[in-house]
Amino acid sequence: MSKKTVKFLKIVCYVVLALIPLWLIFYGIQSYFVFTTGSGEGVINWDSPRIGVKVTFFVIHRLAMLTMAGLFTAFIINILRYLKDGTIFSRANVVLLWVMVLVLPIYSFLSDNIGIACERTDNLTIVVTDNMFLYPLVALVVASLYKIAYDVAEEQKLTI
């Protein structure tokens, strides 16, 4: 692997590591406004008879988001850590990718339906979009390819 490729991969990893906290800060600020401006349109209606469902849904969504951010951060840190030894594909990242495949449909479903928590109406209309199916399928393909690359790299180590 060329030094240019390694340098580019490291730059991309550091940029992603810088963007993940910005993503979390954005959602933290958004959460503050959702919980504190209950009189405006499009935020939690504190007088709703379904306030428990709305707040629970919102909190579960944020926990799923933190889980995805944590998994992605661990994935990037593993790339940087193993890259020092000249390894691109690690067993740790294979496991992380498979966990992401499992968490992603849940996170996508919650994201598609965040309106349940944030709408002023008491309607609990559930939306099912292709995000819940398409993103996990793409992640499944990537995880499978990563696993194959890991297996090939391990086999190559044994043959040398």
C-alpha cells in the first residue's frame, strides 16, 4: 500500500472524527430546543395525553443515534490504530460492522418517525420508508465485503 493512500485514509479518518462530535452537538442543541420551546409548532406538545409515548420515542431515538455515533467512532479509531501496524482490515471492525447492520434499521425507523415525538398533534402515524430497508442492505454488503477482505488479508499473512 502506498504512502499516499495511507496518508489519504488517515486524513479522511481524522475529518470523520472531527465531524462526529459536530453531529452530536447539533442534535444536542436540537434536543434542547425540542424540550424547552413547547409552545411552538413542530415541537413536543407538553399538554398531550400521549406525552409519555412522545418523550420515550424521542429519548430512544437519541440513544440509537448515540449508539450509531459510538460504533462509527470505534470503527474509525480502529482503522487508525491498526493502520499503524500496516493492517487495514481488522477483526474488531468486522464485528463493529455487523453490529451496525443490526442497529441501522432501528435507527432508520426511529429517524423516519421522529415526527411522532415532535409534532404538536396527538396522531401517532408510523411511517415506513425505504431507508429502513435500503441502508441496512448497503451496510450488509459493505460488512460482507469487509469480512471477505479481512479473511483474504489473514490468509495472505499465513502464506508469506
